Amino acid sequence: MNGLKDPIGIEQIELMFSEDINFFVQKEVDERSFLQKLKMKHFFAIPSLFMKRIYRILPPIFKDLFFWAWVPHRAPASKFFARTRYAELRTLFDIKLSSLTLKSVPSKLLDSVKTTFDAGFYSSNISDISELDVFVSDVINYANPNHAGARPYFKDGKNQKIEGSMSAYYDFSKEDNKKISSFILERLDKDYNFHLSALAGYKCKLKNISYSLGIVYGENSNSEMHQDTFASIAKGFIYLQDVSIDNSPFEYIEGSYKDASFRSSQTNKAVISNDTQNSGATRLRGKELDDAINRHKLKTFTGPKGLLILANTAAYHRKGSHNSSKPRITLNFEIKRRGLVSKFVINLLAIVKFKILKK
């Protein structure tokens, strides 16, 4: 016996990637019947599916009138409203609602959390992430990869395939989600949830967080500077490797979430020009990108493995350039998205509870 252990976790993925990249893009055919695939969560999703079906058949101007508070309604559907302040006022309203999270923050933490809200991101470090290796090794065996919106082409209307592009995201099981949440919370400051809530726009709970393993190589549609939607939503990453400027660092335009005028103008421009690929999640290119960086500040997150980043991805952000022979591997987490009405109710209840406990 040579005493060498089989690689696990990140080391295992890097080795597998070097031997066969197709492992991360192939999907097994699920031969189960429709009834066998049904789970309880699918029944809870019926109201949402019904709403989406209604949304699809409505004329554009009615979508704007009846779904103004719905986060999936990311941009004006009609050119009529795209020529008004509709998008800007929705964004300003969301900023106001999201700022209510600050009213349930203890005074000793308020300055720090407000800085997070204004900048649009929060970062910390977890010194030892070796315990995550077992979850990483397991998930690539029990979950099928998906692209999670990272397509192998830029959303410029050409749909030209990017050679060497690979994106694979594996969703962790419900049980592993709980264990990963516990792992993270045990290693971060107790004020972590205040920062997370400020970025998500509502008082978050652990059950609102879902995790996935992200394996990315080369460029993809997320390499372009873009926003996810008009309203605050929070996403996070933990670097599972050291990430340099050459290994797709996360990049973010600091403070751009609160620039309602600029963001809405880009959205309206896309709607009026029939740029359907960009109207909901606008892309910045050329002069518009330069203007955004000049108006604010480009933050590039390089750092060691264990670097944790939370961000409000309603602001402009992107996956940095990839010039490495290895894939970038991250633990990704996304916080459940809430509509404007839900944010108001949740934040109002959180404020009332905070005021009562404070007395």
C-alpha cells in the first residue's frame, strides 16, 4: 500500500475535470414515471404556475398594470410604460421597502449593516472549509447538473456559441442544505443575518436559503455586466479554491442597486428597442458599462478559498474573465425572492417584534 488517499472534494473535481470535462455536462435520463417524480413541493407550486400562465396570455399593458409588484415581472412589458417613470418608480419603491430591514437592526450594528445596504455586498472569511469536501463529493453523484442561467453564449442577439464554455450547477439535497447552513452559521459573526436581510430586502430565515455547487470554465452569458431584476434579491458564494484575477472572480458595481435612474433607463431602452433578451436582465456594454463604472466603483473579489461574498444582484455584476486551466468552483447560495407586498409585510412584522423586544 502506498498510503495515498483518494482525492475528495475540490481536489477530486479538479482531477475529474482534467480527465473528462464531459462528466460535468452529461445528464442521466430519468426513467421514472410522471407520478413517481411528483413531490409535495410540486403541489405547492401550482398557484405560482397558474399565475405565470395568466401572465403569459395578458396583453403587455395589462401585465404592467396588474403585475407591477411581482418580481418576475422584471421590466415594463409595454413600450407605453417604458416611456414613463414606471420602471424607476418601481425600483425606488423596492429600495424604500428594502431599507425597512434597517429598522430592526440593533443600534450597535446599524452603521455596519447600512454600509452593506448602500454598497450592495458583504464579505467575510471562513478559515477552514475542509468539512465541505464531503458534501461536494456527494452532490456530483446524486444530483444532475443544470446551467442555472449561465448559457454558452452572450445575450447580444447573435447566440453565437462560446468555445470552451462549461457551466454545471448541482443542487444540494434538503438535508445537506441544513447541514451546510449550520456549518456556515457556526463560523460567522452573529450579525451575519442582518447583513443578509439588508441585501435580500426582507428579514430572512434559514429556510429561505438554498445551496448549490457551481463549476464554471471559460466565458458564458454571466460574463457580461448585468442585473438580475429590478428588485433586491440576494445571492452568495464561498470560494472553494483560491481565486485570482485569472480565475473568474466575482465583479460588482458598488452602489449601483440604489441608482434607480440609471438602471431603469437601461431597462426602458431595451424594451423600446425590442431587445427582449436584455429587457429583464439588462446587459451593460461599451459606453454604458464605462458610464456605470465611472458613476460608481468596480469591486473585484479575489481572495483565498473560504472567502464568503453576499451580494444584492439587482445591482450590476458579472463573472470575471477566465484565463486559468482549472475551473472555478464555488458553493453558491440563493435566498428566496419576495415580491414587494411580501417584503412590506415581513419587514413590518420584524419591526414590530424588534420594538416589542426592545422595551
